[in-house]
Amino acid sequence: MSLRTVSLRRRVTLSAIGVLGVVLIGVVLLVDALFAAQSKRDVDTALLEKARVAQQLVKQRVRGAELANRLEGRGVEVWLVMPDGTVFGNKPDEEVANEVSRQLIDGSKITVYAETAVITAAQTRLRRLLLLAGIGALAVTIGAMLLVVRRALAPLDAMTTLARSIARGNRGYRLNPSRADNELGRTAAAFDDMLDSLEGSEERTKRFVADAAHELRTPIAGVQAVAEALMQTAGAEERERLNLLLVRESRRAGRLVDDLLALARIEAGLELHRERVDLLALAEAEVARTRLLAPDFDIVAEGEPAFVSGDPQRLAQVLANLADNARQATGPSGRVRLRVSRVGSFARLVVSDNGPGVPPEDRERIFDRLVRLDEARDQRSGGSGLGLPIARGIARAHGGELSCIDPDQVATATATPEMDLAPPAPVTGPKAEAVAEKQGQGGGLPGASPDLKDSEPPGAGAGRQGGELGEVGGGGRRGDSVGAAFEVRIPLAE
């Protein structure tokens, strides 16, 4: 968009003067035409009156030259022809505006003429007067418009001053228009809204950068400390333990960097490789992946097939994030259900668990970047606090939404007879690994050293929101009740 910038003050002033000039010209022309028409009517009336007076004078025995002399004057000429052919008066040499002829009672004929010069002179004086008055009106208007427009556009100058002040670093100032139901009020209100949005975004960016730096400092400091300890350690067993710690801290830093990059890609516009995807199949693949990592964990996928047009890798990442969150919140003895259904034109995926849940006031805040509700537990799990923002960004990139909903809204969807069933036998072997790898979520570390038990598979760390579902709200709920529930809605494929 290219905004054409001209002087608004000059444009308004010239426009007003131009409009006034056109109006004045129209008024002059109209007045001149009306004056000419009225003058012609007045002349006709005057000539008719002269002819009537001539009849009266003839009755009074006024004849010949005396009659002509008494009727002439003030631009009126008389031509009198007597019955015997004698002529009195003179025909006008100039163009006449009108003439009236009458037969008098004594048999003579009189013709009364009105000279055009009389009317023309009056019109000329009127036009000169209108011209002078118009020029004077324009001059006064120009002076008045300069003052009025300057005052009328003062709010724009205030906006310019405020914008320059904010550009110099003076934040927090606003126009605060007294009324927002007119042009300048709406512009000022929109200007204030824009400043609120920009300053809020700036603050969020600063906070995010500071938080990200703080998050990265911990694993990097850990790597540095372990590396220094390695240089001073001679024992083989101690060196092996420190090597494992070094790997774990480096993976933790790597997961955080990957999460930051993923979030940056989402905010810049995520590129999706769309195809027809069954959410139920993705949920079953996520169940298989989770059982590879935790064979004894109770997680079940249920529901009906629901096909969407989306990127299977990205959607699988959403499921992995939510499933890992639920698994961290409930612990080894928890229960997690992934239920797929179709609601109207949307595919609905609900991930619910029987953990402590999320307080209602935090159900939206947990989607902010680097937010943790249980800081200590999340630090132990290695979560970065970016999993849920990433998952929501992916859902929105698919035209859907991810939200943390009230457990009561999904009680009928999740509290099914399957909740009372024993956990199905773990899926193991090449088939499960192949399914997990196909969805881009494989890579769990079965068989890894016990010292690496806190390490997580690639992609799982991005799903950690840490304590979003952690031990909050007091006295967590267990058993078959629903503790926390996340709902994903994606438009169904056509």
C-alpha cells in the first residue's frame, strides 16, 4: 500500500476556496440572469405605462411635439405620427431593448422605445459590484480558512507529536480521544489500539527473549559445569556418569532451541504439506509411541475415524505434545484417553487425563510462551514451557483451535466403560516402532542407561508445558474422574 501524502491543510484550504469560488461564480451568473430578466420586465411595464399616459394626455388635448416631449426621457424615445402624416420625435439610433406601439384616440400612432444602453449600464454596474464583493469574500475566506483549518487539524498534529515521542522511546502515552464517534475520534482510537498492540507485542517479545535466555542459561551452565568436572576427573566410573549428564544437558538445550525455532516458524507462517489424514489413526500411533516409552502406562485411543486435510507430521506433533503433558501430569499410574469424534464440520480430538487438572483462571494462560504452573516439577522433567504454544500454533495453522476446556464438558466423551478396563497389553516390536517412526515421533530411548531416564525422545520435549497439568489446584483428583482436558478442533476434509 502506497499512501499519497500531500499537505492536508493546503488541500482542505484550496478545496474550500475552490468550492466557494465556484459557488460565487454561479451566484454571479444567476444574479446577472435574474437581473436581466427583471430589467426586461420592468422596461415592458414602463413602456406600457408610457402608452397609457399618452392616451390620457391626448384626452387632455395635448398634441404633437408637446406630447412627444412629455413622454421622452430616462432612456425612452417617442415616435409620433399624426393623422395627417406629420412626425414628431426621433427614432433611436442605438439598439432598442423593447418597443410598444399604440393607436391614440385622435387617430395618431405613437411608438415608445427603450434604449438598450440603459439596461446594459445597470447590468455592468451590478456585475462590477458582484465581482468586487466576490473577490473580497474570497480574500476573507482564505484568511479564515487558514485559521480554521489549522485549528481543525490540530488533533493530527498531536498524533504526529505523540508518534515521534514514542519513536524516541517515550512509551505509555496515548491520545485518549474524548469522543470516538467521529472521523478524528475513530482515527485516534485506532491509533491508541495500534500503540497498545505494538507495545504489548514489544513487551512480550522482550519478556520472551529474556525468558528464553534464562532457560538456555541453565542447560548451558550445566554443560559447562560437567565439562569442567570431566577435565578434573580421573575415575572411569565417574567420567561415565558425567558423560551421561553432559549428554542429558546438551539434549535439554537442544530441545529448547528446537522449540524456539518451531515457534518462530509458526509465527512466520508454517508451511504445511497437506494430505488426507485420519485423526483416529494418528491417535492410535501416538498411543503406540507412548507405550514404547512407558509400557505400563494406561493410555487408550478411542472414537470414530475423522479425516482432515492437514500435515500428518505436524498433527502428530500436536498429539505428542498433549499426550506427553498428560503423562507427566498423571505420573506412572495415571490414565490418559484420546477420543476422536466428528462435531458438525469439525473433527474433534479430546485428550483427557485423571490428573490434578488446570485451574479455570489458568486455562488460557498456559498457552503463553514459557509459562509453567509448577516450576519445580517442570524443571525436573526438562520441559521448556513451549509445548502448548507450539501445539496451538499448529492447530490454528490448520484452520482449527486448541483449548483447555472444563472437564465437565468432556465427561460424557471420556468417562466411557473403557475407563474401567485394564490397560491393554503394551505394543512392542518392529510394528510399533515402525508406526511411531512413520508419524515422526519415534526415537524413544528403550534400553538407554538408567542415568538417562529423564531424557525424552526428540519431539517430546516440544510437547512439554511442564507443570501446566501439574500439582496445582490442591488435592489432585485420581481414579476415573477427568482432571484436565484439551480439545483440538480441525475442519473435516471435503
